[in-house]
Amino acid sequence: MRISFSALDQFERCPLAYKLNYIDRIKAPERPELYFGSLIHKVVQEALRRDPITVPLDGLNQFMEENWREEVFPDKETSEKYKRWGKTMIRNFHAAHKPGLTNIVSTEKRFQIPLGKKHQLTGFIDRIDKLPYGPYEVIDYKTSTKMSSQDDLNRNKQLSIYHYATKKLWPDAKDVRLSLYFLKFGNKLSTKRDDADIEIMIKDVEKTADKIEKISRTKKESDFPPKPNYLCDWCDYGDRCPMMKAKFPPKADQLGAGSKQARELIEEYIKSHQKIRDLEPRIHEHFDNEEIERFFTKYGIVTRSPKTKKLTIRKVD
Ligand code: SF4
């Protein structure tokens, strides 16, 4: 089968999300962060395409403005926030990029390479350079708001795939440096892979591709279970996922009487907690000012633990 890193990654993270995306082909709504990432990549590619001619910074900002789609963002404020990030990223990229001094071999390079006997691995690489002292360098531009750690980089499977693809596409590439360039921070982190790392990656990817191929034939629901993970809050298929039922409850007019009561009860419970959180600092302040640890009222007694500083209530009968 033909498979990309994104598909493999989504399957490993959650088989149900993979099925909804790649097998059922349910179109996901356009998300601001994905649209933004792809637009900034376009701006970077525009500058790389014109290398060795220097594209002025204003020209790149203008390119972003001209391609900006306001309707993707929920409101003006969010759109402006992303625009500010975009301008920072473009400025960082522009300041670090020295046209003509780089040895760009290819940009936006699509690949389809064999993986084992049965599969084809597909993808594309933002940029590949051949450094003057010999090695190739793969550069993947990132628009994330956080930088990865060096440890993440060393374990990053996508970079292992890029290493493998570069060696297949350029057989003279003996040495490959793998870099992530974080545009928001103007910072680049690099890593390398050895033959043993690549062998492990191939075996691992082949095993997953075998499994996907097998279960995709029958498309049995039970073969694609939901697997909750840290990205669930941003999942495009949350409204179809049994794990997220509580987050996507039926609308108020679709609820039965029992459910309505339960919802009111839980909302009341949440509001009460909020109220307690608002009141507690004021009670602590009073205890501190008066140098007391206990307060008596006609409804009950509030005591502050000297150790944990937790407040407890004892009701007066
Ligand atoms: S919400 Fe989480 S568990 Fe559910 S489909 Fe999405 S990724 Fe999977």
C-alpha cells in the first residue's frame, strides 16, 4: 500500500481518527492553525523559489497579506494574533536566510519510495541542501508555538523517514543532517540517524503498514478503536467519537427531562465550585489579618489546617 507519515502517525495515535479521515474520507473543517501553517510554508517556499534573488521583507509580508483568508478565523482578534505571529516568523526567516549562499538542491520535494516488498512511503520535504563540506541537510520548517526538545528530535520518526528518503533520492548522500527550523523562534535544531536507527524505523513502519492494509480490507469498526490521547481536544472527529460524548452532548432541545435535570445539576455544581474558589482567597486574607485559624458562625465553623492550609467546614446542627 501507499502510505504517508501523517497517515501512519494518525493511525498509531488513534485508529478511529485514521479510519474517519483516510478510509471514510470525512472532510474535516478548516482549522486556523493548519491554514496558517500552510500559508507560512507558502511564503517560505516563495522566497526559496526565488533564491538567489533576495525577496524584500515587505514583499514576503505582502504575499502573506494577499493570501490571507479572514473567514478561516473565528474572529478578528484571533486573525490579528495569527498575523502578528506570521510577521514574526517571516522576519526571522528573512533575517536568517542568505540567498545565494545556500546550496539548495530541492524544495518541496515529493517522494514515493519503496518500503519493504509491499509498501510505498510517500511524503514531501520542505528543503534539501548540499552543504559545502559534503553532507546533505534536510530542513523542515515549523510554525508551532513551542520548540521541540533535542530528545524529541532524536526520536522523531518523520525525520528518520526523511533521512531514508534523502538517501534513496540522492544515492551520493552519505551523511544526512536533519533539521527542524522553528520560525517563531528563529531557531534551528539538528540531529542525525545511523543505519541501526533506520532499520528500526523501517521494521516499525512496515509492521504498522501491514496492519493497516489488513484491517482496511474488512473495515470492521472494532479494528479501529478510539484511542484517547493528548490531541483529543483538537480532534476533527470529536463529535463522532464515543470517548468525547460528554464533550458533545445533544443540544438542549433534544434532551429528555432526566437529562435536562442532570445537566442543570452539574452546571449548578460547577458554578458552586467556582464560587468557592472565588471566596477562599478572601477567607485566607481575613484569617491572616486576624491571625486566626478558625471562625465560628451560626451556620457552622470554618477551620484552616495549619499544615495544608486547606479550609474545612463543620456544620452546626
Ligand atoms: S477524540 Fe481522541 S479518541 Fe476520539 S477519535 Fe479523536 S483522537 Fe480518537
